[in-house]
Amino acid sequence: MKVLFATYPMAFHTPGGGEIQLLSYKKHLPAHGVDVTLFDPWNPCFMQHDIVHFFSCVGGSGHFCNFVKQLRLPLVVSSSLWVTEDTRHLYPMDEIRHQFSLADRIIANSEIECETLARIFELPRNKFVSVLNGVEETFYTSISGDLFRKEFDIQEPFVLNVGNIEPRKNQLSLVAAMQAIPDRKLVLVGHQRDPDYARRCLDLGGNQIVYAGPLPHDSPLLRSAYSAAEVFCLPSTLETPGLAALEAYAAACRIAITEVGSTCEYFGNDVAYLDPSNPDSIVKAISEAAGLQRAPGAQARQRRLDWKSVVSPLKDIYVQAIAQAHKQS
């Protein structure tokens, strides 16, 4: 089976979880009998593939998906979207619904996400399928935290946040909350997707913040950061569920994470949950997480949240999407 992967043009300018997911699918699907090609606008080769898989529903994505359907090719869309009745006004709902209506299957990262999207967009539930997010096996093998501490000259206990710096990731609220924990540093790792927002975070945090910049996803420094951190904190306004949180989980890091999105479906009672709109809740969750046992990585391995395992349903999803497209043509 030959699958063409595509996403919106700016996606890899500041790559985040969705882009890591795309590349992880590409890396591990060949072991399941699926040959993946990344879309090249200079040599698109649409008709050399059995199906097209488009990642994201960022504005404008519907145009690409509409063209795919004009070619009568089967289409799968990875939504990477958490929207509710309370937040629907923040999104171009009609445009996203049109894109979803074009797809033969829509892949979400959890069952709760499938159910929510089907309800909000008033589309058939069987159009949505769940494929869990995963991590590379390397994150289950710990690296000494001394490597990261030495690289960035950090002696104090610290709270770690990994993610693109932007309003959705809510680092500004985390920085404000950390002022109630002055004996801890806050280490930020990630691209400055919103430079003005990032500057506000760094200005407010002052000397309490260590900004490590973006680290390559396969960097030993990133794995060492998870080992060195007292707590990994992801106070996003929503997560589905956050690849960095899964990596921290696999690396046996204590976690404080947003309660908004599909995080509970992944982490159960192994982490501390927070209300991202409430700095006091963030402080409380960090404190609770610091008291957790530092060994949830075993549970993560037992649940097989590694990419090689979690991508296994994709081939069957492609087969179903192809059958659906043929039925409609």
C-alpha cells in the first residue's frame, strides 16, 4: 500500500507534536506494510498512491483536501483538534466541518476526542477512529540528568516545560504560578512560535527562568532533561494529550498536566491534574506531582505507548477508507 502524507505549508517552520506524529508514522508504518511518501509540491505524484493522509485542519487545509477528492482519491485526515461547545467560537467551524466531510476517515488521538468532534460537528461517529499517540522507544531508557544540568549550568531543583512557546501552551500562566515557588527554577524548552508571547514569558520570569531553546527531538539532552526535572508541567489550555507529556511519562518523570482534553484517557491516576486558567491550581498540581512516585514509565511500557505499536491500526484504517471511497464513487 502506498500512502501520500501532506500537511499545511508552514507546519515545519516551528515543528511541534503534530509534525513529530507525522514523521513517526512515516518511520514506523513500513514495518506494517505501508509505503509512505511525503508530499512534494514540485512533484506531487498524487496518482501514484492508493490514499492521501492529510495532517491538521489549520485554516486553508480544506482546499488541498478538496483537490484530493476531485482526483477521486481516498482521503484520511488527522484532526489534531480539541473543540467543545464553549470554545467553538474560536475556530472556523464551517471550514473544518467541510474538510471533515470530505474525509473518508478522520483520525483523532483518543476515544473522547472522536466522540466530542462527532458531536460538535454533527457528523457520523463511525467516521472517526482513534489512534493513540506514542513515543520512541529511546525515551524508556533513562539518561542521567547530570548531562542537562551541566549543559545549562543548573544546580537548583527545577520544573520543566517542553513545547512551542505560544498562548495555547499557556507558559505565561505557568511563569506567573512559579512566582509562588521561588526556590525552584523553571526551564522552558521549545521554539518561540509566538515571539511576542515568548518575550512576555521571559520578561515576567526574569532570573527564575532558564530558556534552553528548542532541542532536537532525538537529542540525549532532551531525555536528560526529563531525568533531571523535579516535575514536568504542561498547563496547556488543551492537550490531546501532548507528545512531550508522553515522553516525560515514558521517562518516569513526575507530571502536572492540564485537565482539558484527552489527558485523563492516557494518564489515569498516574499524574496530577490542573486547571490551566487558575495559577493556584497550577501551583497545587506541581506540589502534588512532586510527591508522586517517580516510576510511571513501567505503566507506559505496559500500555505499549510506543510508536511501533500504536501505528499498527493505521493500515486497517486506510483499507476501510479506500473501501468507503470506492463505495461512494
